Amino acid sequence: MIFVKTFKGYEDKVQDLDRTVNEWIAVNKVIVRDVKTGLSHEQGSRSGSGDLVYTVLYEADQPHDGGAF
């Protein structure tokens, strides 16, 4: 079956988000079918950074919430 998993991070910390997604893929041994990205900015935010969202479509026998991920 095909499932969806969404990961959220900050645009100025792409490496951290990449590492989290890659670890989740390795731990759960899923077959990735596609990855979509999205970026949002909040007007006047104090951090000066937007949210980065990865949506991963993956194939597996059951959904993998990933526990700590």
C-alpha cells in the first residue's frame, strides 16, 4: 500500500530535516515513491525563517509512524 508521512523543519536547518527523513526511511525500511516539499513564511516572524515541509509517499505493508521521528 501507499502511505504518506509528513516531516516539518526550518528552512535554515535543511540538513537536520534531511537527516531526520533519511533516518526514518532507513529505520522503517520503506520504499519511497515520491517526496514533495513546501515552504511557508509568516509575515514579521521573529525567527526570520520559514517552515519547511517534506511530504513522503512511501510503500509498505502498514503505516510507519516512526515513534521518535
